[in-house]
Amino acid sequence: MKSFCVIGLGRFGSSVVRSLVKNNYEVVVIDTDAKKIDDFKDIATHVMIADATDERVLKNIEIDKFDGVVIAIGQNVQASILTTMIVVESGARNVIAKATTDVQVKVLEKIGADRIIQPEKDAGNRVADNLAHPDISDYLDLSDDYSFAKMKVRNIKFDGLTLFQANLTQTYRVNVAFINKTDGTASIGRHDTKIGIGDILYLVGTKTDIEKFSEII
Ligand code: ADP
């Protein structure tokens, strides 16, 4: 059974906790605010009213033993930085920190957080991407240049072709990793996998190639 620690029960932290609990994971939550902790005493596996910037608190709960730690302190930048530093130094795995400003992102990166989330900014970027490219959904940046995207087959010219016949990698420089078919079946993208109108393709490519391909598919 995987267990996680979430520090800070603001809007973001609360939503991470609820989602982990819903998926049956063990979740330990820490917040300085007794009222917030009280709201979660019947939801989380274990709750603690404590200041996470106090090194002893994190040591006592063996913060390095969790499968992941989320530092969801946004507004109090000093507490967010100090807590992240203690968590990283303890040797904890999968350290995810929430940031509210770009400067905070830079500092948290320097400290060594594995992933930094800016919930409002990330959601805003996704909405903008969806508006700009309505044919591409679930866009995920893999690196500065490469992305993973999901899109629907609409062009009749691809209907009934195998991936080998469609030759997408050579012609459009995109690679189909997975297909969800309209008949309810799904498979990884193989040479002999057939594609048809309405199928959902999950593909990898550079952002430019994915955008170009979304206008063709
Ligand atoms: P959001 O924007 O996601 O609502 P906030 O920054 O408003 O996030 O909330 C952060 C939460 O972290 C609050 O519940 C606050 O009490 C808690 N918090 C702030 N500093 C500490 C700390 N040093 N230790 C533990 N919890 C903290």
C-alpha cells in the first residue's frame, strides 16, 4: 500500500488529499491550522497539527519513508521553501511542491524539488492550449520541444489504414503510442493496428509536428 504525506491543506493540498484517499492510498496530512486539520480528521489516515518548518516534526514521522511528499504551502513562501528544503535533505522521494510565483518556482527547483506545480498558471496554460488547438486534448509537455497529445481521427483518408500504411512517423514525424477505438477496444500502436474515423490517438512528437498533424488528422 503506497503512502503519501501532504503538507498544507489549502485548496490545492485538500484536493490532492481527497483524490489520494479516493484511490485508497494512505495519506498523512500536516497543517498548522487546527480548524483545517479538524476538517480532515475523518478523511485522512493520520492528521497532525504541526509546523512543518520544524525539522523534528518531519523527522518524527519519518518523512523519507513515504512514496511521495506534497508541499502545498503557497502563500507563505518562506515556510514553503524551508519545508521543501528539509524534505529534500531528508532524502524523501517524489517531492512535489506548489508555487505561487515564478521566483518561488526557481528557488524550489534549485533546492531540488522533483516537480513544481503552479495550479492556476498550469490550468490557465491548459485552457489557452485547448482554445488555440481544440483538436488536441490532454496535451502534456515531455521536454521543452516534445509533447504527448491526444487527438481524434477525422480525415477520411486515414480511415481503415494500418499504422504501417498510414506511415505517420515518416510523413508527419509523429509516433502513435496508443489507440482507443470507437468499438471500445484499445491497443498500443503497432504496425498492423488499424485506425478509423473517431478513434482517439495518443501520440508523441515535437510541438510543431503535433500542431501540424492535428490539422491533417
Ligand atoms: P492554496 O492557495 O492552495 O489554498 P494556501 O497557501 O492558501 O494554499 O494554504 C496553505 C496551507 O498551508 C494553509 O492551510 C496553511 O495553514 C498551511 N501552512 C502554512 N504554513 C505551514 C507550515 N509551516 N506548516 C504546516 N502547514 C502550513
